[in-house]
Amino acid sequence: MKRFVIVAVLVAAVVWLLNTSLLATPPEGAPKILAHRGIHQTYPKDRQFLVNFKSRRTEEGSALAALLDTHSAWRQAVFGVYGGGEPTQETLKLVDGMRGYDRNSAVGCLARYIAYGWTGVVPAACQNTLVIVPGNYAPWLWGWPDRFAQRMKSAGSEIILFGPYAGGDFTTGIDSAEDVELVPERFSGYVWTNRAETIGPMIAKKQPAS
């Protein structure tokens, strides 16, 4: 029994060392706001966009890939795609370096990471992609926030932090003062919000002075 307890303590210590943010390099940079914009609003010329596929038509992904291949400036402006599984996956297949997610890929990444991310291994489903993190599930992710961010960066992925998930689509943003508390003090990923004008300044104030 004594030997079992010693082994258990040693294993717990190793897991803690592998996943504590206290020993991780703090992320550099400030959070980046991902704001929902309506079709009648203006768009700054220097901003990048996340394209949302509303349908499951594969040909929409092919059409976007063709447009981006023809207009190089547009390719630079689109940093990711999401939404319907078929067009999203078609775009990822046809456009080199494009990142994106659909519901299945987002859930698959998080489920695998929760299962064995404590080892430090980043699942293939979480590599070179956009990793969706609902704010209320973030504490369950091994190494959150700094160690997790470090691993995703090393795997070529970007983190998008959402508001609390309560079922349905991943569309709930960081939209209230209460939600802002879900954003780590040191966070350089993307923050999804539907109230950028209000939430942006609140998040900026929360970040430590450089």
C-alpha cells in the first residue's frame, strides 16, 4: 500500500510539472478580437476575416478556393474558415495553409486533448488549425492557459476563446463583463465577441501592462 501511494504521488507530480502554467513561457502579445459584422457595416482594410459557411454544400468551398487562388490579396485577408463541414473541409483541402474548423473537428480536437493532452502530446486534430475553446470548458484543458497556448502555438494552431457553451453551435461570444472574467490575464489568442465596441476595451484593461 505504501509503495502504491508513493507511485501515485510521483505520477501526480509528473502530471503537474507537465501541465502547470507556472513553468510555461508567458504568451507574447495582446488578445485579438474576432467580431461578428453585419453585411451593411464597414470593414477596415487592414483586418483579416474568418469566413463562415452557412450551408453544407461542398461546391461553396471549391468556389471560395477558386476566388482566393485568383485574388492573392483576398487570400491574405482570409485567415480561416468555419461552419458547414463539407465546404469547410473542401476549402482546407484546396487552399494551402488555410486553417479552419467545423463542429466535428472542434469537438474531436478538444475531446482528444482532454483525454491525453496531459502527456504533452498535441492530437493531430489540434494541429495546424483553429482550436475552439468555450470559456467554461477551458479549465478542463491540460495546461490552461499558458502551457496550453504554448502547445497550440508549437503545433501551428491558433486559439479562439468563446463564451460559455451550453449546447448548440459554437456562436456564444465573450459578450458581458462576467464573460470577460473567462479571458486569462495573459492571453494572446483570439476572443470571439458579438459586442466588440464594449468588450474590446474591457479585455484590454484586464491585460497586464507591457
